[in-house]
Amino acid sequence: MSGPYRTILFLGAPGSGKGTQSRALAQLPGFYRFGTGEVLRKLDPESELGSQVQPFLGRGDLVPNALVMKVWHSHLRGAEQAGEFSPSRDIVLLDAFPRDESQAKLLDPQVDMQLVIYLRAADEEALKERVRQRNLRPDDQSEQVIEHRFQVFHQQTLPLTEIYEPSPVVAIEAVRPPLMVLAEIAKTIGDISH
């Protein structure tokens, strides 16, 4: 494994735009995006890793850390071999990974955290409304599940802003037009890369 990989972590509650913003940034040269959920869902269910991950996804359970770490290694190695990713050239954009302190500890030796972008919302109700509107996932339709996802974010994921304190943690207001948010992210990244 090459590493540690230079990384930028996108952190935020459901509906804060982590996927939208990290995907937009990944279109630029010098960035490679690792979106855990998408990578897990795209695994071939017939493959060794896919067959291990599938039962958890099928039940809507979180995939165990050891398995997520295997997928992380395998995915980046494959992207590097395919020429889609170059550790010396590209910064890895992490979307929804790590999701808690235990994952952060497992990931820590393999990453050089350059920046944590915390897409926060002064009005969390606006984010919940975004989640209800997007209709992308079946669990976006259940109020109980939506509330639970926000609870999990506050209890398990938000504390990562304190863990990564030595890295610059930049809070950016997420409840604005996406282009405005992207412009602020681009400026922040420009500031740290000089």
C-alpha cells in the first residue's frame, strides 16, 4: 500500500451536501473521491468482498470496520493500478468515512489529514427537509429513520471534529445554494494548498 494518503474529509449531517460537494471537487485534476456508501453498493455481490458486504447492506446494517478497511485498501489499490488515482499527485476526498472514532483510529496511520470540511447547518430542520425531498434512498422516507440518522451523526460522527483538531477543521454553512458552498470550499482548499 502507498501511503499515507493526503486526504480531505467531508463531514456533515445527512442532507448537508457532502456527496454533492465532494463529487463536484473530484471533477478537478488533483482530487480522487472515496465515497464509502457508493463503493460498498457497487461491489460485485459475486466477488469475495461483495459477498461479505452484501448481507449487511441487505439488512440496512452498518458494515463492520474491518470489512470497510478491506474495501478501502482494495478500492484505492485498484484505482491506482487502473491509473485513475495517483497518491503522489492526488488528494483523496473522503465522503462519510471515517464515520466514528474507531474508524478514524484504524484509518489514522494511512492518511495525512490536510483538512476537515464540516458542512454544518444553523437550521438542521432545513437539512431534514432536504433529506425528505431527495427520494434517493428508501430510508429517506421514514421520519423515525431520518431522526435516528441525525442522532447517530451527533453522537458518533460529529466528535471527529475534535479528534482532527491538529488539522485545520473548517466549518462551512451548508444551507445555501450549492454553488455558493462550493466556492467557499474551493477558497478554503486554495488557502491550505499554498
